[in-house]
Amino acid sequence: MNRSILSHTWIAGLTIAGGLFFSSQACAQVLEPEDDGIVPRKDLHFMNTAPIPYPFLRQDDIMWSTRHWERIDVREKINHPLYYPVQPLPDRKSLFDVLVDAITVEGSIQEVFRDDRFTRPLTTEEVTQLVATNDTIRDPDDPSKILFIDELKIKAPDVVAWEIKSDWYFDKQRGEMKNRIIGISPVVKDLRNKSTTYNLFWIWFPDARQAMATHIAYNPTNNQQRLTFDQIFHKRMFSSIIYKEDNTYDREIADYKRNTAMDQLLESQRIHENLREYEHDLWEF
């Protein structure tokens, strides 16, 4: 009887102690207006996250590979998380603002290039000049006379698409087809001629992963389960069109499918289906 009473007393003591512990933890969680939520901002997962590490890959395990260049049109609804918000918010920014700030302000991205072959590097000052330039307006009657100087700055609303360069490979050790992104580039409107677009610069993707892993995109289905930009690209949660596949002539689809845009779209779909069928045909049952 005494042993039973002691046992119940011991359990009750643990329960009270546990309740006091958790209540003290709850009281220790201090919120401030800057947190803008029910959890302190410093405790949010994405504030302390890191890029998803790539698995170790031996060259001998790559049985087959190909290289694709893809265009992600931000006008498609599934790609809206890569475009909005066009104006930075306290809790999130557009992918364009994330990358530009990481290059020009934070300095966390160093590997920026003019071309997709990564042969012409750009300095931070050169990137700043690409993003913001001055347009000199001269007097048509007297070209030597400057009327005023207008600053042209490329912002998030000027982005029309993202282009990525990636390698598809079949890993025979794991028995699966995998994709690894190598480069990413914003396609923006020409501020002097809005009807034309061009690649602003190319970023070596592994160098941008840390900045992308600490910034989130909006999730329309669950505000608590937001994904970082790195997770979106790692999981390929976007819609894209292949505009070039590595080939003998180093030409794009538009170079040999010149009739209509529909022909180019069908060719892109054919390349995508060949990739899927190649992996499927490797399996035997």
C-alpha cells in the first residue's frame, strides 16, 4: 500500500515538474512586432536552413547524360512564386531581388558571368551597372547639349522569364535519372525597347544556393509550409520549356524549327519525352 502511494506521488511530481517546465518555456517565448507572426522570426526554420546537399557522385557511375537549356515563363501560374512579390515585403522578396541583393549588397554570390559558358566573369560593380544605368537625353537641335539624365533601373516587374542550364544523368549505382542545375539567368525587358528581351547575366547555380535557401516563396495552399527557392529548384516545382539541347551544331531549337512557335513547342516536348522514355527503357521486368 505504501509502495503504491509512493509510486503515485512520484508520477504526480513528474507531471507537475513537466508542466512547470513547459509553462516556463512558453513564457520564455517573447514576441515582438518585428516578428509579424506567432513564432519569433529568429526561430523560423528557413532563417537557419542550409542548401540540400548533393549526394556524392562518381564519374564511373554516370552511365549516360545530356544537357538542357530551359526557359521558365513567369506568366504561368505555377511559376508565380518565382516572380511575386514585385515589391519586397517584410517576410519575402522576389527571386530577382534575392539574387541581386546577394550580389550587389551582401556579396554572398561571387560567381556571376556574362555568358552561359561561364567564361566571362562579371565584377560586383559591373553587375550594378547592368542593373542600373543612366540614359542621357540630348537636345535634338544641339547634340552636344544634355537636357537631363534619366536613371534606368531593372526591377522585379521587368523579369519575364528565368533560364536554367542543367545536366540530366542516369546514376547506375542508385538506378535513377537525376537532374542537377548548373546555371540560372534572369530574362528581362529592354528598358529602352520594351518589345525586346535579353539575358541580364548568368549565375553559377551552386554559388547561389545559400542565398536561395534562406529566402522563402509563397505557398498558396499552406502558409506554414512555405518552400525556399532552393527547394523549389531542387524539387523542380516549376513549368519550363526546353529551348536547347546539347548537340553537334550547338544550335537552339528555334534555329532548325523556324516555321511556327508550335513546331518549336512540339520539338521541346519530343526532347522531354525522349528523356522520360530513355529512363523507362532501362528497366527490365
